[in-house]
Amino acid sequence: MYARKDTDHLKLIDFGLSKVWEPNTKMEASCGTLGYIAPEVLNKTYSSKCDLWSLGVIVYILLSGCMPFAGSEQHQIVCIMSGMYDMEDEEWTTVSAAAKDFVRKLLVVDAAKRMSADEALGHSWIKDRERMLSESCRVDRSVVDALRKFEQASKFRRACMSVMAWSLTHEERKSVVDAFLELDTSRRGTIRLHEMRDILSQFDIPDQEVAEIFHALDSSHCDEVHYSEFLAAMVSSRIAMHDQLLRSAFARFDVDGHGFISRESLHKLLGDSFEGAPVEELLAEVDPEQKGRVSYEQFVAYLRSGSVQEDHMHVVNSVIDGELKRTGGTMQDEITGSPSKLAIKRRRLEAQNAETTSP
């Protein structure tokens, strides 16, 4: 379905009959809506290739506005089993030859001869469109900075970002989805290390740092970064931590609805550990007084502390360093020998930062 009437972003819905398929196994349950069902499903022996047939039906409908297999139930079954459908109607006169070929290679009765998902992604009708869309890189410096910042964050902060990722609105996700697709060059729905390295190398990020960023994102340790994990990194700086997002995240941590985050609630949400750190260690980050519980106010203060201040310090220090370099690097007034204004400014900022981040 379209996510909204005014957008071309699609989303999958209705997973009521979905099943995790184990390779090299056959499924037997005959289920689904008849017009979309592959021949082998009707024969009650099929693999994941049945989804490619259903994809062919959907693309056929999108291109022509008609069902490939219609009529009575018996007539539909006969047409599906024999692969009988029509592309000669007026609706198909404006459809490209490549698009027609794409559909034909999906609506193949013999599943062994039907295109696989990888082959479908490699079809000219898909690849040529992807080539046009990818002429400009959709990963900018702000995305790279967000990834680096996520890698440097503490484990509990990363856990918070991961939980927040599940509460993002469509509009918030939309703002970074193109960057994810740019990194997912194989179109597998996940990002591999070599894919991240290829893109981030354009920003002069060393391979070692890319690996560290990748492993920080790969919270499930499956050697690939999923969309939700990528979104978590974007929450750290690309997506604003507004009140509704913070409340939604806190509510997910407060699984018992007691109004605070406890060790028990963290156990229920994260298990015994997150990224190898015990939940007790995670809780200690935001509960320095070891009261065993964290209020919403403490939770918000923790997440909002450091981020803006650290960025501000980074910018100011960069300016000061540049000025010191320009003036020869002195931190003292050349006439009086006392600390220069730049030195005093830096010390004040460091003191303010220490007050903000101290327990």
C-alpha cells in the first residue's frame, strides 16, 4: 500500500499468513487470495519462489489496472495452472517492452524457471531505474556524522536510540530512508560492511573507524545492519528528540507501567544484556545514585545532556584551535604574560561542560 495519498513510498501490510521459510524445504498449506496464488501453492508443494509469482500478479495489476486471472473460481484455477493471461488489451499499449518482460519472467508456471528475487533486482527494468535514481549520492556529511556519533555513544544511550527507532513516524523515517538505500547497494534490505566501507570511504573515513561504526550498529551481531538499527543511529542527531518520541521510548522501557524504569523492566525489554553489557551496568549510567529506578525526568535529562553541549564545545574548540594556529599557538597575552582571552574562554567552557555532565 502507499504510505499516504501524496507520496510514492510503499509499505507492506497484512502478514497474517506469512511464514519464515527455511531454505531447501517445501511448504504445503494452500492459503492466500486465489488471484495472487502461484500454481505450486495450489499443488500444495512450494518454496519462497511462490512470492515471486505473487509479485508478478501485483506488478501486472499496477501496470494495467486489471487482474491477470479473473472470472469464476474454477476458471481462475485453470488459468493459473496453465499460466494463461493477456497482454494484448489496450491497457498494455503504453507499457514498455522491459516492463512486460519483467512480468512474463515472474508469471512462469515452472517455479524452477521463474526469476528469483536476485534476478528480478538485476532485470533491466529495475536496474535502469535504479541507475537513474542513484546518479546523486544521498548520503551526506550529516548522515556520516550521525553514524560516527552513534558509535561513540555509551551502550545505554545506544539502547535508548534503538528503542526510539521503533517509535518514529513515517515522516521521520522518510527523512533518512534514501540514505539507507544508498548504503544498501545490493538491495538486500540490510547493509553489509563492504557496502558501508565503499560509501564512507568517499568521506575519508578510515577503514578501522568504518568497522567500529558497523559493529556498533550491528546490535544483533549478524554481520549486517538492519533498517531499524540504522534508524537508531539517525535518532542521535539527524532526527529531533521531541517530547512525543521521548515519551514513547520511555513507555517502551517502562514495560510494567509503573512510571519509572527499573532493573526488572530493562530485563524484560532487553534481556540480560545489551551489546554484552549487563542491564545493571546500563542502568548505572542514568542512575548514578543507585536508587534502582529512573524517572521520566531523569530519562529525558540523560538523553538531552551532552549531545548539544558536546557539539557546542566541539565547534568552539575548533574555532579556538584555528585562531591559536593563526596567531602562532600562544595561550598567553604577549604583553602582560597572563592567560589570553581565548584561553580564558576555553577554560570557562570546559568548566561549564564539567558542571553539566557531572553526576
